[in-house]
Amino acid sequence: MLTDIHLWLVDLLLLAGLWALGILIVRAVVPQSGFLERAALGFGLGVACLTWLLFLLSWAGLPLTVPTILATYFVLAATVWMLPRWTGRSSPRPRPAPARRAERIVDLAGWILLGLFGLALLVVSVGLSYYYWDSMAIWAAKGYGIGLQGSIFAAREWGSKGLTYPLNLPVAIGLFYRFDGDLLPGSKLLFPAFFISLLGGLRLYLARQKLPSWAAWAAVFAVATVPLLVQYSTIGYANLAYANYYVLGVIWTAAGLADGDRRRALLGGLLLAFAIWTRLEGLEFWFIALAALALLWGRRLFSGKLAPAVLLPGALVGGVWFLFSKLNRASSGETQALSTALGRLAHGELHPQALVQIVRYTGYMLFKLREYGLLVPLAIGLALVLTACLGRLRRDRLSMTLLAGGALTGLGVMFMYYLTSYDPAGVEWWLGTGYDRMLFGAVILLAAASAPLLWRAWSGE
């Protein structure tokens, strides 16, 4: 199938269409944004906005046929294309200070290298096809069922977990199945695309933090070459797609709060909202992200100007999904186990040994070369030590926001796994079923925060 040019053309066209839709959405929300910002944030937003609308239409009883999908796509694209004209002109795009020629050459080389890296991941991901239990039993199988039956309710019978898990990825996979049976399988293109767009967003954040191009790209490729992230960018799990929404959502929300920019705060709020639409734990992590943002930007976050932009998207997406789950009596073994654990914890039953096990396993995992490698954990550790010792580093509120977001997210994951100690399977079993990939959001946020802090500590800024 890898050599079938017709399948490649159809699937690459679908991928480009989703990306182009997202670019238009970013342009509509932040008209003064540049192409790189639109491209970095556009892929995740294009996928999520289309799948969310198709979900609502299917819930209302409309069959998800090819004409329905195309009509929804073009109506949405036309709407966001016209939106800047309806809402009036925005402030002109600020012109960045001209960079030196050497900086421009290094930056261009970095983008070219990122493009080649992404192309390699796309080919490898398709070549691997579908394998590993989780991706086949949840995302791919549900997507094929939705594509075959033309209804989101096919997810009740196809794959595992029923209707418990949000349907962003299953509906997106269903699009590929609808158009060509996913014979390539072209839906595997989704996963490296999420990773590449995340790396592009990290590069833009580091540019905002005024790192030299060489230092910024070194940080980006340090994250890009983390073994576990590379592996999950080529297989059909949801964790890296979720990390795209969560990490970029925290960064862009924080940037919007820092600048008092309601439009970029809204962009960040949309990304965080669609993290809820991507993972079962998304709503819990939405609250964790808000806690981190409130810790550094409490007054601005809850101001009348910015609060709706940050809070309303998540409240809407999370509220609708919660209502859908309740109406369809959707529940899983995980949610029932956590509910039982919280009840027993509230009655004073503590498991201190489970905390020790989780901390020990975390330390072992973070320095296991085949998982997170060595460079990123060491950089994060060094940045934490320097930040504790150098008060001037703590004045960088944007980096502190990401540092707080990463730390609170990591603690949130650890608490969730602590609750599994109340399950008969035990915390040891649960740690081996996905703890490493659950930390993606925490590790990437901490890595993004560490690069500017290390640079400022070394350069004396």
C-alpha cells in the first residue's frame, strides 16, 4: 500500500485540508497572527473543530456521509474565512525587529530540518500501520466503526470503553475510512502531524522568549528526539495528540494573559478545551491548567475582559461532553475505580507505600535512556535548581507559568495513579500500563520552561 500513489494523494489531501481549515480558524481568531503561528496551531484546531461539529450533527441524527462531511467542512471554512471581515479590522500585525543574517539562516535551516524530520515521521508512521493493543481497540476500531456506520454511536459497540472516551481522534480516523477505507492507512498521518505542529509551537514560544535561533532549535530538537515521544508520534495512541492541545493551550493562554491579548487568550482557551475532547482525563487537566494560570495570573485571569476567552470554551466543550456521557450512561472501569478510591480516601484510608512506589518509579523512568533520554530530564532538573537559587529567573512570569503548569500536571498524574492503589489490580500494574506516556504534558511544559531559564542563567540576562 505504501507505493499506491492514489491512496497517498487522497490521504495527503485530507491531511492538508484539515491543516488548512485550522489555519483559517487561527486567522479568524487572531487576524494579526503570522503564517508560522497559524500553521503551528492550525492542525490541532482544524481537526478538533471539524470533529466537534460532526459529533454534534451526528448526535442530532444526521448521518456522517461524504456529502455531510464535505458540506460541514466548506461551511465551516467559509465562515471562518469571512469572520475577520464581519468583526472589523484588527490592529496591524507588529513587525518583528530585523534579525541578523546569520540568525535568519540558522532559523531557516531549523525549519527545513523540522520539515524533513516530519516527513520522515509521516512515512514511518504509515509504514508501521496499526499495532499495539490500545490504539487498535480504542481509536482505530472506533474510527472505523464510525466511518462504516456513519454515526458516532457506533463507538458504543466498536473497540473498547464504549462511549466513555471523547471522540476527537475516532471521528478524525473515521474521515479517512469514509473517503478511502483507510487502506494506506492514511489516518496514521494524524499522529506525526500533531507532534510536528507541537514542535513548531515550541519554536515560536522560544522566539517570543528571545532565545537565539541556535539555542531555540537546540531545545526544540532535544524535545523532538526524546525516544518515547518519537515512538508515540508514529503509533495510534492519543497521548501525544492530547499533549499538543494541552501544552500549546497553556502557552498561548499564558501569553494572552501576559499581553492582555484577549484573542490569543481565546486561542489558548480553545486549545485547552479541545484537550477535553481528546482524552478521558482532559477535564481534570483543564482544571489543573487553570490552577497553574491562576497561580501566576490570578487577577488578569478572572478579569471581565479575559476570563470569558479562557473559561468559556472549556466550559462549553466539557459541559456538552459531560451531558452526552450522562445521557448515554457512559462509564468505564477507570472512572468507577477512581470513584471508589476517592470514597475510601475520604474515609481516611491512606496508602503511603503507594506514594513511595510512584516516586521511585518516576525517578527510575525519567532517567531510563529508552524513554525520556538523559538530556531533557537533566535540563529540567538543572533549571529547577537554578530557579530556586536565582531570584532574577523567577521574574520571568511566562516561564514560571509553564514551570507551574508542568509541576502541577505531573503531581496530578501522580495523584491519579495513587488512587489506583485502591484498585484490586494494584498500583504496580497500573504504573506499567501507561504512566510514562501520561506524563507527556508535564515533561514538555517543564522542558519548554527550562530552555529560557537556562539561557538567562548562562547569559546573565
